[in-house]
Amino acid sequence: MADTVEHAAQTPELEQPYAALGVKDDEYARIREILGRRPTSAELAMYSVMWSEHCSYKSSKVHLKNFGTLSQETPRGPLLAGIGENAGVVDIGGGYAVTFKAESHNHPSYVEPYQGAATGVGGIVRDILAMGARPIGVMDSLRFGPLDEPDTHRVLPGVVAGVGGYGNCLGLPNIGGEVQFDASYLGNPLVNALCVGVLRHEDLHLAHASGVGNQVILFGAATGGDGIGGASILASETFDETGPAKRPSVQVGDPFMEKLLIECTLELFQAGIVNGIQDFGAAGISCATSELASAGDGGMFVNLDLVPLRDPNLAPEEILMSESQERMMAVVEPANVERFMEICAKWDVLATVIGEVIEGDRLIISWHGETIVDVDPKTVAHDGPVYERPYHRPEWLDAVQADRAEDLPRDNSPGALRATLLGILAHPNVADKTWVTQQYDRYVRGNTVLAQPDNSGMLRIDEESGLGIALALDANSRFTYLNPYLGAQLSLAEAYRNVAVSGAEPVAITDCLNFGSPEDPEVMWTFVEAILGLVDACRELGVPVTGGNVSLYNQTASTPILPTPTIGVLGVIDDVATRLRSGFTHAGDAILLLGETREELSGSIWAAVAGDGHLGGQPPKVDLAAEAALARVMGESARRGLLSSAHDLSDGGLAVALAESAFRGGLGFAVTLPGTDATVDLFSESAARAVVSLPGDTVADFEALCAEHGVPTRRLGEVTGDDELEFVGLVTTPLAEARDAWSSTLPAALN
């Protein structure tokens, strides 16, 4: 017998297993207060998943409000949709808009790496689809434990195969991202996936249920027992030393079904017969029904008996909590239902009317003819608990910041510098990631013009004009550990710079904020500081936050991950033919260093290599005005065709940027370091810098442009036809030897 609303009213003292569903005592009391009775088991299931940390942001929403204080204007015009929608939408000109967003699927990817990562890609793709856009590309930011750990060998190959397998089957190019390693991620890998889509302005769709009598249609895959409580509950608790305390089943993805769903949904949009739409992500039907109803102008009735099931034995609570993939929900006028069904049948997509929009403001769900849910959907979707968690600056941070890498011994002898250079190139966080990216299709659809290992991914949007977009996805968790306010800004600055040095104008950001337990006041302080840093940086750079994701409880017992605010930056380029590549292309080109190099070694790869894993001190200075000036110079240089190549400086400093530029085109270089301390010149990770190559006949014009914008320049040397990396008077290394150090790390570790 189902636990009906009537039965719940008659049995107020019936004990319910709310704690097992992750509901706190005070939250359960609040649910009873809202309903005026105890919840039915189905209502409890809905509240448990929708009020989970993963779905409700109950520990973070008071701080995320700060993003709402930013201007909703991009350098290219107003946002067409922003925070609160499935994804942000940016006007890029010519009647085109782009929607993009990043989300996490961290905890499921630890439990089941392949399916956890695959369904993370599938979920973010449906967020983009729900805005009315055609998905056109994906990126990913991945974090794993040490490369030599056995569990990394379990998790990493599965995650990479899941990301690649799902995206490749969808026919979406994976145009970039990053892979990093640290001991703190050993029990908590991070799988952050970004998707970008394109639409015409008039094609924009939002998630709301309006129009009494309009039909509620579930379409896509049937509902199964996979993913019950998966992302919503699993990602809302701390792992213990041996893994997750609860192991809900991880969602199982079917990319071929998703491909059909994409094409079917786009045709439904084109037919003009969709009034409102919502994808199914974490919390499944609980999420789709409550969010659609709460955003509309009426209530909703749903008959759970009509939901197509893969497992006929599922209880109603399980149907409501299932996170089975490849599902969407649409609100359709009765006159359009037949046409809706015809289009779904054409694409072999299962579609079923399961309810309708009703008068009032209630979400009512029946099962076997009896009412098992009768709630105000706003209380489920939006009125969850809001915690102002206590936070304070860690007492240990003073000692960490005092332990400066600048005080480590330096050996600037040629032999030591050569060994350090090769060691940095071979470091897992610098080394070539081809082992990963060769499993991704980067050029499917034919519009990829830049992809990893270039500075950013770039896609052509309009063939006639050449209008395009660039995307970069970056995080520097080492800097954020040392100073969360500055570290978050440096993560943003790196992604901003990566877009700029490709010749595009940075216009907007999305974020994926990965931290430990919010119940730890020191972790919470780090989170708050990172948000304040991002808000201040976005305000100064003039770029809005369009939306994003928070992932908390990335922690094993009392050990949190390094704080990892992953920042995605979207750029617009008027003609992709003017793009800037990262590799040297012509022997004889001059090599110039842009920006100011300081003695900034703390948190650097140099410190990790030379200091045997050292992590202390303060991160590099943030100069956002310098970042913006560099971006203006790069954009104008691209439009005027002044440069042959451009590469940002970040991990590993000048030495790594020069080496990677040489590897790309197989051309060596001869440069003279500008300062008196070779370690600083080579390995400092000062921000707002780039290295460029250009023909001799454009050097004067380029230097004049830099002077106009206040960007310091220094000529270092030239691109050579030799197969050597030459730092004049200090180190000369065969290009092949340096490339081997850089390219062999991952294959050697992962066989």
C-alpha cells in the first residue's frame, strides 16, 4: 500500500527514515511545518534529493548571491539569460547567441569512473539543449591523485574513456581543458565538464510550466533503477577513508539515445510546439516537475503510473528519485501534442503524456489512483534550507604563507638548470596530455579551428563571416590553497589570458567551484574568499558570471581536496581566420616576452620540483588591469596580422611556454634571458604575461601597439631552424630530448 497524503495526515507519529536519505533533524521538522503534517514517503524522497547540497546549494547560496551584484552586460551586449537558468546565454552578434556552462560529476566518477564521467558529459549537454541551443562542443577539467598511485590507475583511464566515449558518440568535439594531479584528489577525483551550444536569439527557451490544461510530456529514455540518489545524495556527503559511506547506483549513460534526443528536441523547437522544457539531471522527476511548476503560472498534476519504466518493480519513491539519463520534460499545448508525438516517433524517442498544468500552485502526484504528493513546488525547488555556515581563517595558513618558495636554495649552474628544466617538463602537471586527448575526437563537425594543445579551444560559428568563439577552462588549486582570494582570481586570469592570446575577446565566465566539507569552518572560509575574489575580478575585468556549479564535500575523512575553483571563459572572435596559434611557425621570427616578470616562485611547478613538493608562500601578484591590457593587445594584433604565434605564461613559466611553442612546430629557439637570476627568468609564474613570435618587419608596429596599451615588451631572441632549445650562455638542450621528457610521463605511468 502506498503512503498516501491521506494516510500521512492520519499517522503523524509514524517514524520515517529521513536521516538515511541525508535529511537533518531540523530539515525534517521544517518539512513537517511546511506541509502541516508528516510528509508521505514520496514527498520525503522529493525533499531529500531537492534539498540535498548538490541540488539546493544550501551551504553556498548566501555567498553565491554576490555574483548577482555584477553587471549583466558583456563587452558584446546584455546577457540573454543568466544565473538561475539551465545555462547562461550570451549575445555574440549577427543574431547568434552562445550558451555555455560547466558542472561537476566528481563523486559518481570515483565510485564508477566510466559511467560517472560519461553521464557528467550527458547531463551538461542536456542543460545546453534545454536552452534551445544545438550543442557544438565540450571541454573537461580533470583532477586525480598522484600518477603513481594504483587507485589513480583505476580512476583515470575510466574517466577519460567515459568522457571520450560519450562525447565521441554524440559527435561533439572535445576542444580543450586540463588534467592535473595532487595527493588530495586521491579519494576525490574532480570531473568538471563544460558544454557550449549555439542558437539564434529567437530560439531561446526557458524552463517554466504555464497555461492551464497544457500537457506535461516525458520524452527520452525509460526510467530505471540506476542513479537513485546518485549525484544528489552521493555528492552531498564526505567520503570516509575507504570510500563513500553510501553507494547509490551511479547513472548509466546511453549516448546513442542522447544523440536521438538532441535531434528530436531541436526539431520540436523548430516546429514551435514547446511552451516550456526541463532536462532531467540530479533528482530526476523530482527536479523536473518541481522546477517547471515553480517557475510557471499554475500548478501541475502528474500520474506516476504513466511513467515508462525499465524496471516495473520500482516503488514510487524510487521513480521520483531515479536519475536515469537521456530524459527531458516538456510542456505542450493540447493542440500540439499529436505533432509532438509524431516528431518523437520519427526519431524513435519514447514520449508519454504523464500530466498537465492545473489551476492553483500545487504539485500533485498520484500513484495507483491515490495522491502521494501534494506540495507547493516552490518549497521543494527553491525554499530549501539556507545555512550560514560558520567560517574562519585557518590558523595554519600563516605558517604556510611564511614558508616561501623564494627562500628555497637555487642552483643557477648550467647543469642544475638543465636538470630542473627537464624535470619540470616531465612533471605530471606540465607534461604532454596527448595520452588523454587522443581518446577524444577534437575535429568532428568540421568547425574546430583550435583545440588542445593550443591555448584555448576555438569553434567557427558562422561560415560566411568567420564569426567564432574561444573557450578556456582553468584552475590553479595550488595558488588557491595558499591564498583563496588571489588564487581564484589567478585561475580566472589564466583562463581569460588563454582566450585572449588566441585572438578572441573574453566576454563572460562560468564556474565550477570544487571544495571540501562546508561543515569545516576553515574550508568554508576558503570558499567564501574564493567567491569574493572572483566577484571583484569579474567586476574589474567587466565580464559577468553567467552561471555555474558548486561541488562540496570533496573530502576524505578530515582531508579536503586543494580548493579548486575551475573557471571557464568564453571569448568571441569576429573572424576565426585571424586566430593566433601557440606554436612557432617560421625560422627567423623574433621572440618577444610581454608583461612583467617578478620573483614569484611560491606555488609554482619549480617549487614542486626543486623543493620536493614544496607548497608555501604567497601566490603571484594579481594585476587585472595588466591582464585586460594584454588582452586588448592580443586582439588587435590578431586583427592586424602582426604575429606568427602567441602562448600564455602559466605553469612552469617562460621555460615551459617556450618549450611548448617549439614542440608544436618542431622549431627550436635561441633566447637570452632578460634578468640576473636564471631561475626567476625561466620558472617564475608571474601573471599577465605571454610570449610571441613575429616577423621582423612587424616588430616595430607590434612594439608600438604594446607601448600604446602599457604592456612591457622585451626581445629575447629568435626562432631557429635548429633542433635545439638554447638559453644563450646557460643551457642548450636538444629539442628531441626535451620533447621526450615532456611526452613520456603519462604513457610511461599508464602503459
